[in-house]
Amino acid sequence: MTSLLFAMVASFLAATGARDQLLVARLSAALGPSTGLLAIALASSAITAGIAAWFGARLAETMSENAATMFVAIALLLAAFECAWPNREKTPKEPTRSLGAIAIVLFARQLTDASRFLIAAFAVVFASWPLAGFGGALGGGAAVAIGWAMNSALEQRLPLRAIRIGLALALFVVASITGLTARGIIA
């Protein structure tokens, strides 16, 4: 149950202001809040969370405890880097109405975002990767659903860049402590 809760909260926080949430919000504003867009966003979140958790579990099977801890530190560092990376994408002037094309783009963005790195890390740390995947799917799904519901108001009402930078700093500190612990520098 711990993996579900941690993955859900971490995934939601890491997805706040992320590229996938902004894309869904911008498409919802441009195309209208269609249920098809929401269904595609939720399905993509669930599938990518499951893949990340499964991948983390497969890695955990082959690692020693110190290697697993170092993997978690690297995953946290990658998540911090992804959160700090500025999102310079513009709102599509003529967005596609193809749900298939939207699904492909969302899937590709979500597969390598901070949320999925964190889900993989939780799958390595905790024994139950299905719970980590389910928690990540809930958190990531909630983030894209908020983007869908708020559409253009998301970027206007929330200081997304400040949230992402704050999260990146927090993840960097946790990654540093985890990495130093794995190396035996701090206990």
C-alpha cells in the first residue's frame, strides 16, 4: 500500500505543469473538452505508468541492494532534470483532431517524463510493482484530468514554472542524499 500512495502523490506532483498536462490542457482549450481526449489521456497515463513500474520491477530482480539504491538515485536525478527543463512548446495553431495522433504524442511524452522515472524508482524500492504502477496511473491520470478540465486556465492560474523548479530542487536534494547513501558516504 505504501508504494501505491507514494507513487500516486509523487506522480501527481511531478506531472503538475509537465509537458503531457500542458498538451492536454492546450488541446482541451483549442478543441473543446471532449471525452475522447480525456479517455486517451487517462489511458496513456495508465499504460505508461504500468510500463514504468514493470520496468523498475524487472531491474530490481537483477540488482543488489546497493545497485537498486543507486538506480533510485539516478531515477530521482533524471526526474529532477526533467522537471527543471523548460517547456518552450507553443500552443498548436491548428491542432489535430485525430485521437490516434494525440495518443501517440502523449504516450511518447509520458514514457520518459519525471512521473515515470519516479514510478520506476518506487517499483525498485517497494516489492509490489503493480501497486506502484496503479498509484502512478492514478496520480498521472489526475494531473492530465485537471489539465483537461482547466484547459487554458491551467497556465493562467497556477505558477507552473515555479512549481516545476521547486520540485526539481527537492528531487535533486533527495537524489543526492540517496546516491551518497548508496555509496556509503553517509549512513
